[in-house]
Amino acid sequence: MPKYAPLSKSKFNMPENFINRELSWLKFNARVLNESTVRELPLLERLRFISIAAANLDEFFMVRVANLIDLLESGYQGRDPAGLTATAQFDKVSAATHKMMKTFYKYLFPLIKELRNHGIIIARTGDLSPEGGEWLRQYFNNTVFPVLTPMAVDASRPFPFLANRSVNLAVTFQENKNDKSEHKHIAFVQVPSVLPRLLEVKTNDSGRVFVFLEELIMQYCQALFPGHKIKTVLPFRITRNADLYIDDIDTDDLLKEVERSLRKRSRGDVVRLEVNAADDDEIIIFLKKNLSLDKSDIYEINGPLDLTCFFKLANMPDFASLCNAPQPPQTPADLLCCDDILALAKEKDIMLHHPFESFEPLVKLVCNAAEDPEVLAIKQTLYRVSGNSPIVDALARAAENGKQVTVLVELKARFDEENNITWAKRLEKSGCHVIYGLVGLKTHSKIILIVRLENGRIKRYVHLGTGNYNDNTAALYTDMGIITSNEQIGADASAFFNVLSGYSEPPLLDKLAMAPIGLREKFYKLINNEIAIAKNGGTGRIIAKMNSLIDRDMILKLYEASHAGVRIDLIVRGICGLIGGKQNVSENIAVRSIVGRYLEHTRIFYFFNGGEEEVYLSSADWMERNLNDRVELLFPVERGEHIERIKNILDVYLKDNVKAYTMGSNGTYRRFGSRPPQIDAQAELYRSACEYAQSGQPSLQQKMRPLYKKEENNYLEEDRV
């Protein structure tokens, strides 16, 4: 654990000055879900937001709600910074999630109705034409029926194991069709995940017709129980605790420990039951008892289960006209005809801004290094990679070409563990030196080090980024990175990898700051500098963009800065435990969240520093886990035009009045009232990237105002709640 001076005795350290982590996350997911109501968006993009919010909520239950339940069962009596016990948190979360589940369907049904106007029909099986009904009957007999396995529950056949996030049917029936008694038997049928959940019916009817697979099974369920009289068929879905506890301190083989934990994950306790509302609650009572659930764990729904299935519609090429127009990532002008990225990096730092700019230069960087005879070694961290990663292929090829390749694969990247195990084994087989990081810490930093022999001397090239080396998410998440040949950064990178791979003592880094040793102190130093400047009558100014802000001591430090007169703008996509604009606490802090076409993932930190501005990028959010329990990196942006570009990028985020939500002094969010001129930050940044690719000059630079002049930022004051 790092040594730092806690700020818990601060006068601002009172529960009313903090927002609970779980409730803040739910507010974020509500903002995501709310995008489905924005009529300016293409119809299937609105439907996509429903699926995204549903997938988010699944993970929230599997990890965060599961964790709360564990705390309750352990008898934990502590309070969070907002003063809530585990019991109080669970009660508030339960109430909020029950309300949110109702909102999903409130927003879904109008979209389904609108889809009909575009020839996309989500139908009930009973509403199909005779032709469509006959096609479904044959599909059931030929394709579905052979896959189904009814599982009876009785004295000799116990309650079956039900897979996490699976849709199932609970069937009650009498012993035979002539049985007049009231006694019912029960069985389960799992809706097979190997078949399309949203099934397109082949028919000559106008439009494209889809039905839910479970409805088809319900219609022909009698075929599974010949000689018995079915009474009720009720769809339901369960969510299990999927968080992993991995003991990497007392294990001799971390890879085997993760594999063991993954097998255990699939059998975690049930934390949520979603079930279609029923007139007869006998099945619900039976499920509640056998799954060991409380009433608060049960979510009765009037609509289809598992709304993530609508991703299929949103991703179908046939319906592209109902989706966002493509935005091909741009290649910066100085890279358009550049075959040798290292040669360019030797002259000047290179900045990439994804997804507005292409991820391909990074792939090319590693691929070229793998084939370059002068490259001696490649070292890289991998946290999350795609299923068919070109970068992993290049690293394997480099090792096969005889280069020293060291790859840190983070086996504990949540829900990517299996994928990363596969890559780790493949890289080892290719001859790479694969390491799994430091005991007790996740390695979340994003760094590539290429060591090259040039004219008899060693030259280092480094890429540092805010996001994963994942070519798929690079098209969906906003991230930034720098490719540099700076000698001091290169030396820091070598020292960093020596810590990860050996028994090296934590180094005294020159340009980089590393968590869990030094990063928190670096941020404190930068903030304290702004405090000192403000107290001496100067301009104190901070802009910080991140995914999450929940670390109590960082929040207290920001409150201290605000009280000293430092103006602070926070662009926090998701969880934010800080309350902005609160009298005598945070009057000088404004908080906003951008929810748009791309997931905001960039971590940017700007400090005015008395006019000698400093800009940093990082892999870390301001969360306790990032600052205390992960290996993270903070790195400076030093090329003048890159500093100006990032300042203007931040400025356009602060001017967004289309996709921005602002936090009021009571901790609630509201969407900006969109008034002319309308500024959608992500659309502006893509337009700027296109112009930059054509002219080599970012267009925002001439059009956006300086960040530090208060009189030029009155729009922020006007929009605070």
C-alpha cells in the first residue's frame, strides 16, 4: 500500500459532501438509457442505447450488487464516504434498479412501434400470417426441438443448475391430460443460446418480421411433454455473482489460479431474478425458494427479457439507413505517406486521438518493429485485446524472428480473463517472455517500448496511451496516445518494465509517474501548486477529464482547491462522488458528463500553472483502486502543438450543449438546454480530425477560446445549476 498523507480530517469530510458510488453509477446508466429517447438520433441507435444500458446493468448486478450482498452477509457495519451502511446502500440500489427496469420498457415499446413504420416488425407468434406460422412450425421441428432438453424437478431430479444470464422457461403441468387433481409438476427448459434469440421469420409478408425464440418454444412446448397437460409456461432469467476472488499472494501459479476461479464464477450465487409477470405466482414462489432469493431480488417484467438481444437489429447491415452514418477514422497528414513511423518519431512526438484518428498506425508500429532487423526488443502491456488481435500476432511474429519480446498480460482484467489466458499461452508458445504483473496489483497501464540499435547505439521508442491495445474498442472509445523517442521517457519506460519483470526497486522516474507509488503524490503536487497560486492572487485553473471520480481523498483535495479559489472543470463520464457547485464547499467546481456516439474513455489532466501550462494523459481514473491498487502511468504532453490541440479538445468538451449533462449542487444531472450554436463535441472532434488529416492543421485551434480566461468562459457560469 502506498504511503501518502490522508485527508480524512479535512473540514469538507462530511457525508453530505459525497455521492454514493453505486447510486452515482446508476445515474450514469440512466443517462445512457435516456439517449434512447433522443428523437434526433437514428432509430436503431436509440434502440442500441437500450441494449447498452441493459448490458451495463447486467454487469452492475454481477459485480457491484453481488459485492453489496457479500457485505451484508458478512455483517459488515462500516459506512461509505456518503455515510451509508451496506444495508442502506442495498436498499437504495434496489429501489433505484426496480425503477430503472420499468423505465427500460417505458422507452422500449414506443421504439418497437416506430420500427413498424420502417418495415421492422417485432411480432407475437400468434399474430403471424398462415405462411409465417407454417415456417415457424417447421423451424421448431427441424432446428429448435432437437436442441431442447426439458429438466423435470422431483424427488429423484433436484433443482437443475441454471446458467448465468440465460433465459429459461418454467413449465407447470399435470401428470396426464385426464388428471383432475390440483397437484402440479414443474420442469425447466433453457432457451438455447446457440440459436438466434431474435428470430427472423421467412415469409413473403411486407416488412421484416422477427419473433422471440422463447415465444416460439412456448407455443410448441407441449411437444416436450407428450401425455401431460401443461398449465403454465413462464419465461425467466437469472443473474449470478460473477466477481472473482483471485488469491495471487498465496498461489504459486497465477494462471492456474485464474482458471480455477473462472470455473467457480459460472456457479456464483443468484443475485437477480427477472420474470414475466404472472397471474399465478406459484412458480415465482418456487423459484424464490430454490434460488434463495428475497423479494427485493425479484423483478417482474411486462415485456421481453434480456434486452441486449436488440444489438442484433442495430448491427444488421440491411438496416444501415436507421443507424449513424459511418465515420471512417482519419490518418493524420504527417502519417499519410509515412512508412517508417519510428523515423518520424525520431524527429518529433506523434499524437493519435481515437476513434477520430485511426488505430492502424499503432498496429503498423508493432508490425514494423517485428520485422525490423535493427529492433532488438519489444516490451508491452496488454490489459484488454480483441479476439483476433493484429498486435498480438505481431508480437508473436517478433519473438519468432528472434527478438526479445516481453509482454505483461493482465490475467485479472474483469470478464476478459479467458481471452487473456488464451493470448498468454499463445505468446509463450511463440517464444515471448510472458509475465503477469506484480503480486496483489492489476497492471492497467498502456505502454509499448521498442529498443532499436542505431549506429551502434541503443535508441528507445515509446507509445503511451489512455486506452487498451484493442483494435475493436479503438473504433468505439475515445482515447489518446503519444509515440515518442524522448530519451528520458525511454529510460523511464525501461525502468518501469524492470519493475514489472524482475525484483527491481521502484525507480525514481523522471518524466512518468507510476501508481501505486508516486502517482497520487504527483496529482497532489499539481493541485497544491494551483492552490498556492490562487492564494497568492494568481489564476488557479484545473481541467480533469476521466471515467470515474470516487477516491475520497482526491475529492477532498479538489474541495480544498475550490475553497482556495481554483476554478475546476471536471468532465466525468460515469461515477462521480464529488458534488459540484455546492455553497461553501465546491462553488468553483463544475461537473459534466458526455454521453454520445462514442464511449468517453480519455483521461486528460490540465493545470494552468501560472501560465506555464502543463498537460498530462493517463491510464488512471481518480479512484482508490487506480491510485492504490493498480499499476498505472501518468505521462506529460510536451510538444507545443499537441498541448494546444488538447487544450482546444478540452474546450470543445466544455462547450458541448448537445450531448452534455451537468451536475447541479444537489448532485442530480440535467441535460443541457440545447441553444444556438449547437455544439456536439464528438461531431466537432471528428470534423476537426478530417480537416487535420487533409491540411495537417487541427481546425479547432483557431476557433476555440483559451481555457484559463474566466471572462471568456461565461457560458460555464450560465449553465451551472
